[in-house]
Amino acid sequence: MKSAAYKGHLAMLGANILWGLMSPVSKAVLSAGPISALSLTTFRMVGAAIVFWLASLFTKKEHVNHQDLMKLFFAALLGIVLNQGSFIFGVSLTSPINASIVTTTTPIITMIIAAFYLKEPVTGKKVIGIFIGAAGALLLILSSQGTGTGGGKSSNIWGDLLCLLAQFSFSFYFVLFKGLIGKYSPITLMKWMFTYATICTIPFSYNHIAGIDFLHLPTELYMGIIYVVLGGTFLPYLFIPIGQNLLRPTVACMYNYVQPIVASLIAVLWGMDTFGVMKGIAVALVFSGVYIVTQSKSRAQLEGYQAAQGKPE
């Protein structure tokens, strides 16, 4: 049981490290000019769908029944299309600082949804851990505010609301489809989800993509797109179902706080930021929060404890 939990923790840690790395890479791709945010999102979805279908050729074939195919369509809408689409358009309307701050709400939203839908207990440890982690993430983000990470964009309430919608959609995906995720392998799940996401996205991005002069794109831009597809999409979405299946939703979403840490460390390595005492404290708070939440009791553990307490001597 513990080895399975460790596997889930490693999967979520790996996914969020890769997502944290994708932030500066995608910024570099978008700042080059020819590729819009909508086009890059479409490349992510189409590229991931192709890679997952290719990967499925080398794995055991699984039959997905029609009812589950319909469920996977709605899972794709929440976990991929609405999540990524809302966030990208949100970032285009607000500052990266505000967008990063909004992403720290994911574990809180997930805890509330899980409490209502899965009847997961809202324990003191869980609440304390989430807010300690959120404090660390906010401290890290705000300590970088004066280093030019704002990108010159001003805050916009509609942008903030779209980023918040992205967090709600991902939290609902984590909670509502936890049962479905355990039925199939990650590759089977994701090949269908990214296929649905591609079908939903291409009609809106076709004109953007058709206007790109692919023959004259620099090699660095192609390398960035390849990382976004493989490192920022294929591998994380391969890991996410593993963590989603093996960990409670609130615990899995706590690893969302790792992303600003990774992005900040990359900024330091690239000479865009410095690592000081405040960032060290922030990192310690984030990982302390994750640890505290993992120590909280699940619904099954609490029910087992209550049953044991109720037994006659």
C-alpha cells in the first residue's frame, strides 16, 4: 500500500516539475511572435493525441465501452479543453503574477469539492497543510514580482476570473472522474481525451495555424514546441492518472504548489531572478504543507478508526 502511495507521489511530483519547466519554455515560444497562444495550445493537444495513439500501439489493447467513451469526452472538456483554454485566455488578459496567484486556489477548491462529492473529511491537518502550502507559493510569487516577471501586463478582473475558472474545471475533473481513471491505463485514457480535445479545439484555431510560415520558423522555436508537446503535455498527462488513481484528490492537487518553485528556479538559472532567503522560506513552506496534507486521515481511515472505537472490549 505504501509503495503504491509513493508511486502516486512521484507521479504527481514529476508532472508538476515538468509543468513548471513548461512555463518559461512556452513563454519563450510565444514571445518569438509567429505562434499565438491558441496555436500553441492546439499543437499541445494534436501532438499529445498523436503520441498517445503511437504509444498505445506498444501497449496492451484495452476496450473502452461506449458509456465510458462519453464520460471521457466530458473529462476531456474539464481536464484539458476548459482548463487549458480558460487559463491561456486568462493569462492574455491579466498579469502572470495574478495568474500564478490564482493557481494556488486549486488544492482549496479540490478539498471543498471532494468534501461534498466524495465525502472526504475536511480535517484540521488538511486545512493547515493547504494554507501553509498556499502561503509558501504566494510568498514565492510575490518575492519575484519586482524582477520583471510581470511581463508588462496589467491586472484585469476578467482575466483573473478566467484563470479561476481553469482551476475550478481541473478540480472538478480530479474529483468527478477519480473512479473512471482507475478502470483503464493512462495511455488509453489520454489517447481518447486528447483526441476529443483536438476535435474541440481545431475549429477555433485553424485560421491561426494556417497563417504560420512553418518553413521559416527557427530551430529554437521547433525545439520549444517539441518540449511543450512531449515534456509539458505527454509525460505529465501520463503521470497525472497514476497520481489521480493512487492518491486522494486533495493530496494530489497539493503538488500544484511545486510549479512556481520550479519556474522560479529556472528563472534563477537563466539569470532572470535571484534566490534569496525569502524564496528559501517559501520552498520550505510549500513542502511542509504537502507533507502535512499527506499525513491527514482519509474518509476510509476515519471510518475504520470510528468502527474500531465502537467495538466492545
